[in-house]
Amino acid sequence: MYDTIIIGAGMSGLAAGIRLAHFDQRVCILERHYTIGGLNSFYRMGGRDYDVGLHAMTNFARKGDKRGPLAKLIRQLRFGWEDFKLAEQIGSSIRFPGVSLDFNNDIELLENEIAARFPGQIDGFRSLCESLLDYSDMDGGSPEFMRSAREVLQEHLSEPLLIEMLLCPLMWYGNARQNDMDYGQFCIMFRACYLEGFGRPYKGVRTILKNLVRKFRGLGGELKLRHGVSRIHVENGRAVGVVLDDGTELEGKRILSSAGNIETMRMCDDITAPEVAKAGQLSFIESISVLDRDPQELGFDRTIVFYNDSEKFHWQRPDDHLCDLRTGVICSPNNYVYDADEGQLPDGVVRITTLANHDHWCELPENKYQAAKVTQYDAAVASAVRFMPDFRSHVVATDVFTPKTIRRFTFHDNGAVYGAPDKQLDGCTHLPNLYLCGTDQGFVGIVGAIVSGISMANRHCLVPDA
């Protein structure tokens, strides 16, 4: 009998496990995959380490900061700042035809950029910043949360192009809804990307994951890889345990699932029609290029470039094609301010992310699938070099992962990177002792996922009679 069974060994599940183990709960984390991390995982190929999902950690904070999500998770999980050791971004850009806005981890730069390129909008931008500071991340039940972010932006800004440019990074880094955002999600992502900013551990996401696992196991927590949950067993209106893929039954007083809302409901054996929420549609293809030199030697000094090739930002599943090359994200893990004792990364790397259609990729037979990966890599790079220096003559190795890869790592329907459009910020389900954490609870990104696990553990799993 476990106090809490956690489904999924991603960032949120591991963080929740640590928090509960600190209070002497008997906790078991179950993971169907052979490795930890979910979308934010890593792998090794050709002697090189690759991150699956990491471009940057949002919600950056410097050592000693007392406020913000990163400081909260360090306190709640009892880590030290050196356990994360984040390097700050050099600087990022939003690039649309004829105009570019630079930003970094100081909002003053973005303000200056807007004042220079959209001088009539700076007062509206400042009023927008002031209006969202009072928003509570957990106020998901209010009508304000569900408002259209585009409508709110139009109350402050009269320039449509600026609205599209501001939305572009926020949607790319944490929006499951096509073409618009809930205002509450907009507030969360605005703070995460523009007010706090980006950072990265020198060795990538494995630094975070290994520290989380080490802490969880050190507190006596049980982590079972290749132990997928096939069914959540329900009796008398309560979850009483889980049945694993091999038929093993485990009992638990409560269950915390990071598998996603739809995916969790599908496992409940008291539900015969699990389509209680709308599945997300937004999935990605990631094209990775290893270079024979540092990207800065080729004139690319941006940490991340968010690009769009028209004045209207395109944020929807490409129904008629494998990928949508009109918009994308270019990232170089080389372009962070790493400590001098760590030096620079061993390889130059450029990662390009574009929107993709999960169904089209999964329908391809294996030979056509492999050929499509090559074709789409070339097309993604050709699209990206419109907004950065052309690096194609310096590529020494490549890799591509598709919505099929994302589905394998996350088990999300449609390979939906950010899960379902409708979030459950309170984490509650139809059962009084089954809760959600992670993407479909509403916090996204690495820091957001960790905070989600902490918040849901505190709120639901540390109550004596829960």
C-alpha cells in the first residue's frame, strides 16, 4: 500500500515524488518508458549527447533570488542553486519580415526595442506588463483566465504586427490552443519568457533529471521504469490502485498522474467514454545540426530566434502537409554565458523546430518515413536560413525527431507537445483521490512542470484525509 502512486517520471512526477518523500510518504513513480523525463529527456547517438525537448529553461533566476518559480522549487525540493547552475542566455530575437525585436533576461531591452520600432505602442506595452503582474497562476476558475489573449492585447496595443510578434514566442513555448491563447496561459508564459527569461545547464536537461532522481531515491522513493499503467482501478467512487501492463496490481491511497487529462481518464476503469476533453493538435518536428565550428563564428550569436515569414503568425496544425515551414524556432545551445571553468560545448549545434502533422507522419510506411525525415530536414534548414546565417556547408552530423518520436516519449494523443487545450489548474478529476500534474494541469516548460508537481503534491497529497 503506497501513500501516493505517481504515473509518469517526467519533471512534474519526479518533483511531486520528492516533495512527498520529504514528508515520509511511501511513494512509487511508474514510468512506461525505459528512461526518465518524458518530452524533456535525452539520448546518446554517434558518441554525442542530445536533448529531446530542451531549447531553454524559462523562468530564469539568478542565485539568491527569493521570488519566482525557480526560487520556489529550489526551496520546496531543498536543492541548492549549484544543483541547477543555469547559464544565462546571450540574447534572443523575434524576426518577422522587415522587423526584428531583440530580448534577453532584462525586460528593459524589449521595452527599448518596442519604443524604437513601434514608438506609438510603448505606453500600451507598459500598461500590458502592469496588468498581468497581478494575475494568479492558480486562478484558473475565473472568467479572466479564459479570455482571449488576442482580445486583451488589443485593449493595450493598436499595432497588429506587434501583437503577432509578442505572441509568437509565447505560443511556441507553451500554448496548446490553436491560433489564440487563454489569457491566463498568456500571463504565465509572458512572465516566464519576457520578465524572467531563459537559461540552460551546461550539460543540458540531464543535469536536472539526474539531480531529481538522485534526490527522490535518496529519500527512499521507488522509481520503476518500464512499468506502464494499463488501468486505474476504481471502487466505490475512489481510485484504489493501478494495474500495470504485465497485470501486477499496486494499491495506493491516492494517485497523481502526469500522463495527461485524456490519457488519465482513458485508464480509469469506471469510464466507458473517456473523451472528456479535447485532445491537443499541435506537434513538432525537430531538426538538429551538428557543426564543425561554433555558430558564433558564422555570425549567429542568438540563443533563440522565433521566426515567422508573414505579418500574421501561423499557429495551427498543418492539415495538408507533413510540416508548416512558415514559422519556426532556431536555437543554439552554444549561445549561453557558461562559466569559464566549464568552457564551451564540444560541438556547434543548431536546432530548428517546425509545426508538424502527427497523423500524416504516423501514416507513412517505414521506408517513406525515413525518406521524409531527410526531406523535411532539408526543408526546415532552408526555411530557417532566411532568418540566420547559412550554416549548411559546416554540418557534420544530423538527427531528426518527429511527432512519432514525441508520442513515444510522452504517450500524448496526437504527439501533442503541450497536451490538451483545456487545462485543469486545480488538478482535480472526477475522483476525489485522483489528481493531475504536469502539462494538462497547466504549467509548461521545465520549471513550470516541476512547480506543477510541487503545487499538486502540496495541495492534494499532503492532506491527512485526502
